[in-house]
Amino acid sequence: MAQALLEALRRRDVLADHVRTIADADAMARVGSYDVLVLDRRLPDGEGLDLVAALRQRKHAVPILVLTALGSVDHRVDGLDSGADDYLAKPFAIEELLARLRALQRRGPMLSDKYLDFGNLSVDPRSNEISIAGSVIDFPRREYLVLEALMRRPNRIVTRSNLIEAVYALEDEIGSNALDAHISRIRKKLVLAGAAVEIRAVRNIGYLIRAKV
């Protein structure tokens, strides 16, 4: 079911990583930056709610949706009391799951309610829209994610690994020049639209966005 869910999410341009155990999920939560965590309860190495409690004890604020076959009232109460933000029992409709994920993402810690503004470039994380001097510019999903990651740290270097993490899931096949190709297309669009900012490469490290000089 995990593979089917991954495919359904990817068809809807949702980037998702998948691990099988509590230990691996805990490790991923420690090193990754995720908008939402979807967690089953019956896992090979224990009860998923134990991970929820551990994350909350560490003050980890990632929104958590428990997705499980344990769907009684008592089970749902246990899940929410453990620190989960939402609880969905199997079987479920994929569209309902997606709606719940969007709701969690809107109030999640990684998503600002404010525009990301720099020069005449503006990124709206709520609608995934990019505008230059007030005009909305169309960016494919992955180009948008690259630009958003850079706009969250203007005038600061964002490493190649951080940009790749923002754009690709763990199981995605990534070409050696995929990130550079995204950057190249973004640069062309910024120039054509008259952006007052530019993306500068920092050799062997990453990229930064800065005011055009």
C-alpha cells in the first residue's frame, strides 16, 4: 500500500520519502525538513505512536497524520493524545488524505503565511505562485521549489544538497546536472521578466539569490 500511496502522491506533484521502520523514520525526522509526516501504527519495530510521543518530547513540531487500520474511537483518541495532529483510518479515499495533508501543511511550521519578497520578486508559499513586479510568472513544480528554497535565504548560500533535498524525494532518479538545468531555466525566466535579482553559483558549494548588480 505504501508504494501505491507514493505513486498517487507523485502523480499529484507531492514529494514524498518512504521508510519502513520507526528507527528509520526517526532518523529521517532528525535530518530532514518535512512539511508533514504520515505514520502508520503497526510497524515492524513497534508502535508508531511511540515515535509521535518521542518527537513531541523533543519539541519537534512537524505536523503528523496517523494513517492506520486501527480506527475505533479509543484508537483515535490515543493517537491525538500522543501528539498527532490528525488521524485517518483505513480504508480511505486518496482525495480526503490529500485534503488533510494540505490542511496540515497550511498550518505547519515549515510554511510561512507571509510572502517571500526580495527585490521585485515575490513568492507566495500558500498558492505556490511567483510574481515579478506584480505579474505572475509560470514555473513548473520543481523550478518553483528551487526558487522558493533560495528565496527563504536571500543573500545566503544554499548548498546543492539542500536544494536537491527540497526538490526530489529519496527514491527519485536524479541526473548529475538536473539541478543546474533547473537553475539555468530559472535564470532565463528571471531575466526575461525583468527581475531585479539574480542567482549566483558558488563553485562546488551551491547557489545564492541576491540583488542584481
